[in-house]
Amino acid sequence: MTHRHYCTYFDHRYLPLGLALHTSLKRVSGKFTLWVLALDEAAAAFLDMADLESLRVLRLPQLEAFDSQLKAVENTRSRVEYYFTCSPCLPRYLMEVEEVGEVTYLDSDLCFFSSPEQVFDELGEGSVAIVPHRFAGSAALSHAKFGHYNVGWLTFRNNAEGRACLEWWRAMCIDWCYDRAEATRYADQKYLDYFEERFAGVRSIGNLGANLAPWNVARYKVTYDSTRVCVDGQPLVFFHFQGLRRVAPGTYDSNLASYGARMTPALRHGVFEPYLRILREAEAFVAARLPAAVGAKDLRRAGLGQWRLQASRAWRMLRARATGTLVDMPAR
């Protein structure tokens, strides 16, 4: 079986998510390496200490030394916008410096439930794989401004077609990569809408089990028979836990309510509870060694005061409880 190369990035606050992603890959993937761009030294030092099998650490200064144009735009955008700008630069680094023949970028808040080889099978002889959002209901209109495709999974092969597409994406992100939606662009993501028309070898992945998420789950019949989860009859490959937040000890807001989706028994028992078991193990592992990494990462990033933090948590819990989209996990 082909040795797959995946890459992602996060800072120390997202360590539990990154470790949960790594654990899920170990459970269902064949041979692989997960390359992690550590966005701060705390994350890098922790991962060095953890010395996890099949995980390699890359520090942000290494990427910046390789890509001087990336570093040059750092002061022109916010922290999160600068991180978005890193998205195409990371796989480019791995192709040029590590001589990786194929690399797949993954968002750190993914969890795999069955073999990712299903996605590579669909890519076939293609050079680039992109995955549609497949927005459900009103989100199809309200969220169209963020792009037809989602950055959660992106595969590039180190050939002429794959490199041309990656180089164009990087150049566009270096030029403009801001956390606001405009007619033809949004952060690092809306550029994906132009891949197919500009480059050969681009494949839009049709597998409904790839990138199931809060924004599209309402479109499908999700079933769970205690052994596997299916999406309209297709095995769930990976779920994108966008917006998942811990709102109290042992209690998590699934973020389904943000998109008008409901929590079904199949989602609760087949998707969210298995993921939260992995995530809580990761949180405990990190908290014992780096307590600052487990906390209010979602709202602290926005610089909110303590009272606003508490109010936002209370509102999320109230909304999730009222809509039945809260997940309570029993104490370990």
C-alpha cells in the first residue's frame, strides 16, 4: 500500500484536536506520515516530547526561512490570516525540501472513521483533489460567499499539473488572504473554486462520506449499525468537526444548531461520542503536560473579556440544549 503523506498546522491551543486527528488516522489508515507545522514553540516542544509514531514536526521559522515571501507578508494581516496564508506554503515546502511525491493537507479538526484510500481511489490518475462543501438548506445561500469547495482536504501530486495548481494557489494567497468574503475570494479557500477551470488533473471528490460536516449533514440519511456509519449508504470516511466547543466539563456543543441540523441517534452514538472519547483522551494527555493548551481556545483567540467569554459559553450551551445538539460525555 502507498505510504501517504498528510500535513496540517496548529498552535498549542489546538494540540488536542491535532492529536485526535493523528489517532483517528492510525486506526483506519495504512502507512502514513502526518507532518505538523507547529505554529508556536509550545506546540513544537510538546510534539517533540511526545515523540509520536508517524508524526513529524516542522517549526514555523523553518517554513518562513524557506519561503521568504510568506514571511514578508506577516505584518500585513492578522494572526489567523497569516495562518491561512501558510496553507499552500506547507505542502509546497514538503514537495521541495522533503521531496514528497504526493501530499494531502488536512484541517486539524477532522476525524477519520474509515479508510481514506476511498478518496485516493476516486482521485485515480488525477493530480489534485478538492472536496465540495455541499451546503444544506439555507446555508447554500448564506454560505456560498465562502466558496464552493472546502479547504478541509486537499491533495496535490508532485507532478507538472499538481505543482502548477499549488504554485498558483500559493501566489494568490501571498497576494491576498484575508478573513473577509469578497466577490471572488475569501481567505485561502475561495481560490479553490477556480482550480478546475484553470488546471488539468483536478478532481472534485463525489464521495458523500468525505467531509461530512455540520453545514451539510442535514442533506443526508446518516445511519449507524454499531459497527460503521454510512452517509446515504456510503461509509463515512471523515467528519469535519467545525465549531465543536466544550461549554462545560464533559459537555460539548456540536455546532449543528448553527446550520439548522439536528442531532440524530446515529450522529450522537456513531460520530460525536466516538470522536469525543478520542478528543478527551487527547485533552487529558495534553493537560497533564501543558495545562495552558486545554481551555477556552475558541473565544480567547478573539480577545474577548472574561465576562463576554462566560456569556458566550452560556448562550452556546442554552442554544444547544434547546435544540438537542448538545453532547454530554460521562466522567472517565
